[in-house]
Amino acid sequence: MTKHVLIIGGLGYIGSVLYNIVKAEGWHVEILDNHLYKELKPFNSYIKADIRNKENLEKIIQKFDIVLNLAAVVGDPACLVDTNLAIEINCIGTKNIAEICKKLNKFIIHFSTCSIYGSESNRVVKEEDEGFPIDFYGQTKYTQERLVREICKDNYCILRLGTAYGLSPRMRYDLVVNAFAARAIKYKKITVFGGQQERPFVHIRDISRAVVHVIKKDLKEIYNLQGDNLSLIKLSEIVKEITNCEVEVDKNIIDKRSYMVDSLKLINTGFEYKYHIADGVKEISSSFTALEMDKKIYSNLKLIEGLKISEMIEKKEIQLINGGSAIDDRGMLTFINEFNFYGVKRFYQVLNFSTSTIRAFHGHLKEAKYVYVVKGSAIVAAVKLDDIESPSKNLKVKRFILSDKNPQILFIPPKYANGFRPLENDTRIVFFSTSTLEESKDDDYRFPADYWGKEVWKVENR
């Protein structure tokens, strides 16, 4: 009989590889994911759902035999950006999954982390050793394990992963092997902080192969997954040997975690690791993504920071932020003290050659803007859109007069269209944007300057 497998959180770094390897077994495989990071393009079809919605989740899980739970906010820096979200997804969401699997008698393979061991220098830890996580992320994963073990009793398998590495369609360069390899290619140099810290590492294809092995062997309980235990300095030496990069050692230790894990329990069931550090470094070295490793899409921290900023910005209303000026014998100072650059990613200045030229309307679903006239004066118009692609023509347009004589910044939230007309020659306007140029290209909706009438641009004689 064909197995029906559901990968929860399957759009991520591991899931994007796991999906194809599990599917290659001839099993029916589907992905459930809430697509939290909208900037990432899904590489596989998926069921859009949120594990925090238990009622909806149960309807989906009942159609499958085996549940693979990858869903989590991953990494300590990402968790600390929004601890409430991390608890909701990592703990409450996992509790929902475990309770449903228990109720429906579904086998669950839960993905945990060797980070739950904390720091155990000069000691090889085994599955029976008690965890003592030293970071917030590790604590949420430890809580996940307890929930799965207590709720699912004897119908679960927990895989404690070493630090994952290797190429994935949904690539990450905030993982140490991947980061070292990419930096070696892009910058010809890597920096090791400390260096003596020991870590377990495992290739994502070996993780995926281990899942298949667990299913075929019907394995239960807890298993460590690591293909290599290495110090960070030894890791850097392997990277240097392959890429010929420079290695700098900084004695300041940023991440103090140090531990080695024993994976004989899984090996003794017949599993064999096929991939090692050199394999991962070589495949990353030949990937074009290594040269763009600093992009937001390759970092969980940057992605969740962007998500947090977007959520806060979307809650804000259109606002005129007032400034002022001060004059003394030395000259004049203008200021806007209530303004900060929270969420701003770029700025640009616009100068029209004619006061009759109107630049309007530009709409954005996600992008917000701060508008500041540094010289001259202008009419700036903004309208809240009821439909981003085909808005009603009877919407109310807000009109503002901005001038360098009266320092003000206009905040225009997402889901607005905006435009301007200069009132003086040589008027210069600075726009501060919350989207990168690349992000803005996919979030640009244009409407004619008279879409909501011509009156907004007129200057009355009075």
C-alpha cells in the first residue's frame, strides 16, 4: 500500500530537499506550510495552512499516514526577534500537531536539534543524556520534544539534527558550513571566532535519507543525526583546502556552544552517512548563490526582521510628521525629531524639470514611503486603495503641501497610491522606501495622474 506522507513546514531549507527524496520512494507526499516568508518563492506545490489553527489542521492531517514536522522559527537570532511568534509556532503549534497525531493514530517524525544539549565541552553526548539548552531556540526545541514524547507516547520518532549544511532550492547562508564556503568564494577570506568549539554537522541529503530509513525500518524513539563532529578551526581548514581562501582567527567567542554527539544508535540500525563537509563545500563553491550570500532571502534572521517590520508598518496610518527650525547668529537649523529610519532600506531624490510634470500614481501593496521636500515645495497626493489592481475611481484622495520652509515628513503606508507635482522650479524631493529596489519591482502598480480626477493637482487663484 502506498504511504501518504505530509511534510509540515516543507517549504524551508530542509523540506525543499526532503520532499523530492521522500517522493522518489514512490510514496504520496504533500507539503503543508503557512508560507511565513512571502519573499521566498515556493519550489514545490503546497497546502497553505497554519499549525496554530488546530481545527483546520486536523482536517488535513487525517488524510495522511505519516507526519514529518519541520515547522518552526529556526535559529536563536530569528527567535529573539519575536519570541511570542517563536513560542506560538515552535511550542503551541507542535502541541497541536502532536495532539492531532495522537487522536488520529498518525506516526510523527519530529525534527529537533542537537542544540538542546547546550554546551558539553570535551564530552560526546548520547540520546539518553539530559538536554540543557543555553539559548532560547534550544529551549523551544526542548519543549517540542517533551510535548511529542508525552503526548504521542510510543508512536513517534525524534531526530536531533546536527548543524545542517549543503545546497537547497531554498538556500540558507546563515549556517556555519554554508556561510564559510560562500564567504571563501565571494570574499576569499573567512573569520573564525574562537575556533575550538566542537559542533556536529549533517548534510541535508543525509537528513532526508535518514527520514526514509526511519519510515522503512519503522524506527521509534530518539536518534542523533551527525555525519561529522568537528571544531570550527578544523572546519575552516577543510574550507581553505578546497577554496584556497585566507583564514583569520578572532579569539573573541560569539557563540560559546560546544558539544559533540554520538550517532551510533542510528548507524546500528543500518543507516550509513554518505555526505561529508567537503561535499557540501564543493557544491556550494560551484553555486551562483554563493556570490549573493548576503541577500535577505538567505538569512532566517533577516527574513523575520523584515516580517516584523512589515507587520508594524502595515498597522500605521498615513501621517504628517512635523518638524521645525531654529535660527541664531550662526545660521538656521531645520529638524524633524519624531522621525526614525525604522524599516527604511533605501532612499532616492527626484527633481522634475518642469512644474507642470506630474508623477502619479504609484501604488504599493507592501512598500511604505516617507516623503520629504528638501528644496522648494510640492503637492503630494495619496489614496488608500480598495483593490490594488483595479481600485474604485470614487476613492478619497488626501492632498498635502510639503515645503522646505516648513519641515515635515509624510508617511505613506502600504496599500496606498501616491504621486506629486512640484510647485516651484528646482524642487527636490527625497523618498525613503521600506523596500529594496528588487522588492519594489514586484510591488509596483501604476495609475494615470487623473485616475481620481484632475482637481487634486490644481492650484487655485485666490
